[in-house]
Amino acid sequence: MFYDDLSPYAYPITEDGDVFTEVGTGTRFVTVRGAYRRLNIGWLEAGQPWTAGPAPAEFVSKLLTVLEEQAVNEALGLHECDLCPTPPDDAHPWHKPRPGLRRAGVGTGEIRVPGAPGTAYAAPSLIGHYVLDHGYLPPREFVDAVLAFDLRDRSAAYPSIAFPWIPDDAELYDALVD
């Protein structure tokens, strides 16, 4: 699925909004409905143009940390990287890198990285694979946003969620409470 970098996010996941999951426990779910603007980053597809180049090591390290700690809209099913020259082998676990790759070429959801106030970047969980295994270089403003993202800075209302600002006027749903 291809979207131009920095284009408005329009993936029709659910009318309920973004569903954040605490990766460490996998038990806490918060839905944030339409309270911030989302911009696409890293939605690559074979045959579509994208920028390649060396990514700064500090950015790559921080991006991988974000991918380990945050999951958004995870119930999207599996999406296979179509940039890889061969499709995944059904016998190989989908969540492990195949020989010759540094990251798994199959993803299950997204991440959010806060940008300017009221804006977040929406990237597929495959973005780590795209950066490490295909040389994808995201726009500088996303690189800067990842580097500035302090994963310890959490929402006061939902401190277990690795996203620092869930807006005060957002509609929240907590599956642990209901």
C-alpha cells in the first residue's frame, strides 16, 4: 500500500480512531478518535518512487526502539514487503528476519511519532525493515521527530502508552476499565 511521504493519512482502519497497545503487556488498549492530524511516512510499494540513502545511526537505533515499544492499529493482518525480491517462505516464522535481512519483511500494524503540536507521523511497522534492508531514507522532518521523541514522556491520562500527548479533548476508550 503506497502513500506519498507527508501526505494526509487516510487509511480507513476504523471509525473509532487509532488503537494504541502497550507492547510490554499487550493488555492495555486506548482508542484516540480524530484528535490530531496524521501524516504518512514510509508507506512504500514496488514500482512507486521513494527516497533511498544512508540513515543516521542514531535515528535507526531510536526508530527500532519506538517499534519495540509502541503498536498502533495492530489488527490490520499481515502485510508482506513487496520490495523484497522473493516472497516470504510459509515455513519461516513471519515475525523473524529471513536469511540476508536484518528485520522481518512482514508487518502487522503501525506506529505514531509526534511531530509539531497537533500532528503525528503515521508509519507502518515495516518502516524498520524498509530503512535497514532497503535503504529507505524518510524525510528529514520525520528523522528529526524520531530523534526528539522521548519515550519516557507519557500521557498523564494513559502513562503506559508510548505516545506523549493524547490530547485532552480526545475520546478515550480503555479496555481494562470497561
